[in-house]
Amino acid sequence: RLDSPPTGTPVSSEELSKHTTLQSRIWVAINGDVYDLTDFLSLHPGGAKIIMHYAGKNASKIFNKYHAKDFFAKFLTPESYVGPLIDELDEEPDITESGDAEERKRMMENKPPLSDMFNLSDFEYVAKQILPPNAWAYYSSAADDEISLRENHYAYHRIFFHPKVLVDVSEIDISTEFLGEKVDAPFYCSAAAQARLGNEDGELSIARGCGDENIIQMISSQASFSFDEITDAKPDGANQWFQLYVLPDREKAYDAIKACEKKDIKGIFVTVDTALLGRREKDLRHRVFSTGDGDDNEVTAFVAENDPIMAFKDPILTWKDIQKFKEATDIPIAIKGVQRLEDVLIAIDNGVSAVVLSNHGGRQLDFARSPVEILAEVMPVLRERGLDKKIEVYVDGGISRGSDVIKALCLGAKGVGLGRAFLYANSAYGEDGVKKAIQLLKSEMYLDMKLLGVSKIEDLTPDLLDLRNLYARPHLNDYLYNQTYEPLQSPKFREP
Ligand code: 173
């Protein structure tokens, strides 16, 4: 059951089945309770259509796959609780399920042992084979032509090293501090929604794996387990951050901040790049579902509505809100999704503790620049103005090697976040996979620091990098366009 108000009017399944239109209101049964989701339709990140599909029915199966039991408290108003369902009603099938489950099970049983994982891309490869198609589509997709997704990754390849020689590198220490907390390596698990799509234990096994390796887990606002379940899953002494999506109902944000205080969260990362969800077409194509009127040929895609009110996040979130959040708590407030120097300067003026230079893993505005490129622009200005100690600057997106982490740190980042890498490691191997992924990244860093002639994090400096090609962005293939483009023809010779 969800954490809902205790009272309400009992509802029969017959009564429930009458509420399938906007006029009669949209009622849905979830885990034995009935909710009026009419006002929530336009706020649902997965679109209104899927809710309409389950109107008047028992949606528990699909709901429980995507949402946690604190969903009611986090996203709905008390008025949306109708009451308990008084009779048994079969759960409707989950219409997002697709692909060959038997084949996936076989692949899962025969997957390579963890000892065969040599780098983070190996986890991605295995995850791609074993994930249900909808989960792979959701995790891997990015906005539009996925230019930013790929640019995030490739940008690191345009930076080379200037290693030092003949320095004592007998002891390497890659530990550092994030917002005042000791961490064993300068990277963290960034927030990503719906970890349970790929693994039954979802965010819980990520919490355990990160905690054991003393790496911070940033908990998603859209996690598939409740905030309490995830904070309770972390081992003693481990630290967590919280990623906050601010909804039009501001009270929910303050409730979340209070919950963070109770659970000793060490940083609140307000995400500011998501006034509307980006269009991730691989994902949208996979969300095609049967309308179920006995006609399986009729398929509809529930596309992120173009309707301006289809705003999951609040489009009028401003710096004033950030000030208020700061006043409401002693937990450090950070801004996630900053994409220009000017905004870093405003963040400093507003006294925020940290910014994450991020384009949301390429999932929001396509052609947003790669965070590492922005970092290279931002840090020299902060240093020149004596502001570089006033704020912690993090980057996320495109990181897959220890050398990527080192490059970002040389430029002046405090740390880097990885999102998909953790989803993939967790989907394929659970907690052990999460730990192995962290260990691989740590050991890559350890080795690369030795070869770079640097023994501790503070000694990673910009002079160790060759940045000459950083801005020489290569052309990234537009696959969709190229598939249909008909090349121009050269002049033809006459047949002899
Ligand atoms: O990137 C995402 O998919 C994301 O940020 C999100 C937002 C709302 C609900 C689920 C995921």
C-alpha cells in the first residue's frame, strides 16, 4: 500500500469502472486503494495516455514497476485519495512489457562472470543484452539526435596528458572530500530514475554497493524505491545526497528537505534543466502500446505532450526559490544542470555550495555543450577572480574511464558524477556489479595517477593537460538523417 491518508470513502470495483473520462474523473486502483488522478494527468512524466489506459482499472502491476510507496506523499494531493477498494479486482497487465522474457532469462543465466568485466563499457554491453527492451530504451536514450549524449563522451577524447616523470609515486591517494565529507574516490553515483526497471533491488543495491566503497549515492526524486527505503539501505557511515525536482506544489519541496534532514542527507541537488522533459525518441518508440480495444494493430505512442501545461517540473523555478531553500535548511544546497559561466557566477552570488555542470546525460537540450568543455571555460575565470574556493564544481555526463575523472579534476572539478554506468552495473550484476564498477574506476585512476606522476588529488592541475583540441568538435553523425539521405549523383557516361 502507498503512504496515503487513513480515511476515504470505500469504493466498489463497479463504481471504479465508471470513472474513465475527464467528466466522470479518472479513477485508478493501486494496491487496494482508489485514487483520482485527473489533476495529476498533466504532471505525469510518463504521459497522460498511459494513465488513461488504466482508468477505472487496477493498475497495481505497472504502477509498482515504476513507482515507490511514497509516491502518494511525494506527488499527489490529499484530495486525490478516494478510498479503499472494497472488492478484489484483477491487476491489469503491464502494457510496457515487451520482448522475449525467456530469451532474456537465458542470457542472464549465461552472462559473463563479473571477473570478465574489465571496464565500464563491459557492463553497458552486458546490460544491453539482458535488459527488457523498454528499460534499455529508457536508460540509454537521449534527446533528439543524441548529439550531446555522444559529445559528452567524445569531448574527453580531445584532451591529452602532459605526464611528469621522476617524481615519487610510491603512494597514491585518490580520496577527497565532497561538501565536507570524506569519500574514497572523486566520483559519485548520480541520480537516475527507475533503477528497478533493470534490477529487482533497484536503488537499494546501488546504495549498498556505493556505501561499501565509500562513494556517495545521489538519490533520485524519481527513484523506484521510497526515500526511506533507500536511505535505510545504506551501510552505516555511508553518505548520500538527494536530487530534488521542484514541482509546482512548492510544499512538496519543503517536505523533501525535511525528510533529508531526518536522514542526514549531506547535500541537496536542485535540478534546474528540466522545465519539460526532453524528447528521447528511442524511449518514445518503445512506449508504443496497444490501445487494447481488441485491436492489436491500433498502436499509439504516448509522446511527451507539446501542451505547455504538460510540465512535470515547475517552469517558473528561479533563484528566489534557491534562496528560500537555503533559508529552510543547513544542508548544503547545490544546483544540478548549470551550463554556462554566467550561471556559475550567479550561483556563487547566491551562496550555493556547489554546481553540477551537466546537460542531464544528453537527455534534455540536444546540442547543449559537453560539461568538460564548459568546465575548461569556467575554472580559469573563477581562479582569476579568486572565486574558485567559494563553490564546489562538479561535472557529469560521458565519463567512463579513470582518465576521464582525472581530466575533469585537472581542470578544477571537485568530482564527477556517473549515472547510466551505475544503472548498467546494477542491472547486470546487482550490488556486486556496482562495487566492481567502482573498483574498476578506482584502479584505473590509481594506475593513471602513477603514470601521470601525481600522487594526490590536490596535485591534479591544468598544466598536466593538453587542451589544444578541446574546442575542435568533430562532426557527429546524424544517423536518422543519413539513413534516408540520397547522395547526389556524378555525371553518367553513355552506354557504349
Ligand atoms: O532523465 C530522466 O529521465 C529524468 O530526469 C526523469 C524525470 C522525470 C521522471 C523520470 C525521469
